[in-house]
Amino acid sequence: MKGYVVANVDVRDWGAYESYRSRTAAVIEQYGGRFLVRGGPIEVIEGDPGIARLIILEFPSVADAHHFYNSPEYQAILPDRLNNARSTLLVAEGA
């Protein structure tokens, strides 16, 4: 089953966040992932999800999603997101 990383990111400092954003695609690809949604406009049709910037990544498996997140390459750039945005991430198994 595929693994998905879903993130809600509220960027506080776009200038500093760019360092993170510009380097994530290469790491995601390195671990077999790809962007399905990358912060484009969203339309809420029910409720209030509290989403600022929605990111959805697809990986071949949940294990691959975890390998990406825990990789030395991603952990090296993660502080750039944590220091410049508030975010929530989850990993979900797909059908």
C-alpha cells in the first residue's frame, strides 16, 4: 500500500522558509516520493480544517514515507521548517 505524508504548514517567515522549500523536492524524490499537492489554493466546502498551506506527498509505502522523514538528508533541513513555520504532519496508508 502507498504511504502519504500530509502536512499543514503555516509559514511565519517566507524568506527563511525558502531555504527549506527549495531543498525538499530532491530529498523527497531520493526516497521514492512525489508531490501530489504543494501549497496551491484550496477550496473548503465543509467545516473549518484550519489549513494554511496543504502539502500531500505520495511514497511507494508507509515505510518509505518514514525513511524519507527520518533520513539524514531530511533531518538536516527540517530545522529550517520548524524554525520558520508552525506545522502538523501525518503519515497515512493509502488504498
